[in-house]
Amino acid sequence: MELSVSIPVSSLKVEKVFEEITMYFNKYLPEIKPKLLCDTMYKCPESYVIRINVDSETFNEHLETVFQPLKSMYRNARVRRYCVQSGGGYSNTGRATVTAMLNGQKPTAVFVKYKGHRACGLHEIYWLSAGYIISMSYWNKGTPAYEGDIMWFKATFSKGYQEKTVAIIRGDSLSNYEIEITDPIGINVPKLLKPAIEATMRKCTIYHCRTAISW
């Protein structure tokens, strides 16, 4: 999984801060190359963001030695996770991954795939600080069944990167399934994520699905 460490910075300080962060990573993690981007969130030419993309394994390995000190230096730094909506159905099987925010709603995509191979592939990309990942498989060979895991995740500098299974879903149709809570943090999963869970089930059965599904 990929994480993005973002540090907003004004145009008055951008050159100095970008040079400082580049030298910082050249010293401690030279394989990571910070990027300087316009802050399109506010669509303001005077605002920039310095982004450091890193896989979760590297982030955890260097959390205390590199990333926590970075947070101390730049208190507005935040960590977000690269998330997707992808998948679809085949003749008698299907797989889908859907991302939902902590309130159960569909996040706003930062990338939507319109061209190239889309059937049962990548459809949207999101950057989230915390939310749910619903991964589900469907098969219809003798006994129809749904099975999937809801993954809870949160990425912060103070606690590092966490990912845990909070619920298991089993059933044979949209009207007949059960949610087993496997972690106390998932106690509100059935209420919050019912629409997203059912959207994932539908996506699994849409033959050669080519677009993101909404709920």
C-alpha cells in the first residue's frame, strides 16, 4: 500500500522549505524524492504542497527515525493513503474493492479512469487519512456465496500506520447476508457501511464492470 505525506506551504516559503525537505530525505532516505505541486485543493496559484510518496512498509520501518521528526518540524504535515475502487464480475466469479469514508459515504476521486483497459480493472483513486476498505469476492459454482473483509485503517504520525479487520461479511444475496464484528472498533460498521457493502456486492456481479459504482 502507498502512503502520501503532504506538507502545505505558501509561495513565500516554498523554495526554502522544499530545499530543506529534499536535503532531509537525501540524508536519511535518499531513495525517496519529494515532489513540489500546486495545491489544487484550493485552486490557488499562491499555495503549494510538498508530497512524499512512500510504501507502508518503509513508512513503518522509519516512523520513529524519519517521519515523526518530520512531523515535529512541520506540524501541518499529514498522512494519507492511496485507495481505489476497482473490479467487477466475470461469468461466474467476481472481485471488487470499494473505499468508503469514516461516515460510510463515497469519497471524492482524485483520478477517474476514462481511457484504456477498464473492464474489471481500476476505476477511481482516492487519497484518505482514514476510512474503510471493503474487499469482496463472489463466486457461483454450485452454491452462490459472498465473502469479504472490511478493513479499517488510519495513518497518522503519532500512531503510525494501522490496518485491522473489523468485520467479516457472509451471505448469498443482497437481501441475505450477515456481518460478523471481529474488533470493537467495528461496532458501528453494520449501520454506517450497509450502503457501501451492498454497492461492493453489486459491483462483484456487474459483468466486465467499466466504471465506478455509487451509493
